Amino acid sequence: MPSVDRPGVKGVYVELPETLLTDARAFAADRGEKFNRVVAEALRRHMAYPPPKPEPQPEPAPVPLPSGAEEPAATKKPATKKGKK
């Protein structure tokens, strides 16, 4: 974290796998760039060209109950009363 506050700049704590952090720091050093600048540019690029959104997972099929077993009370449908006409 910077020791001096700069206008328009916020600090953030992010947990990264150690190997990713090491590789990213080496990448920045090899290019003669600051680590923060490399991370900021990677985030901008990722948001400008995002990967496809993950497909929603289908709901699992219901498991048939053994014969004679009752549904739990929370999943039972309320009984409907037929009114007189």
C-alpha cells in the first residue's frame, strides 16, 4: 500500500495464488513496468473484452421417493379446497 494518499487512487487487498503473484511481478519487472500498472491494465482489458458468461447450471432432476414415503412438509403443496357454486 502506498504511504502517501493520491487523489483518485484507492488501495485494495486481493488474495492471489502465490505462483500467479510471482509470475505477474516477474512479468512487470521484465517489461520495466510497475506491478500496479500491469494489474490495472489487465483488469481494464478483461472488462473491455470479457470472456463469455458461464452457462447457468440446470436444476438437478428430482429424486423419486421410495413407495410409501411422504414428501417433507416444506415441499408439500397445500391442499386446495373446492368452493360451492
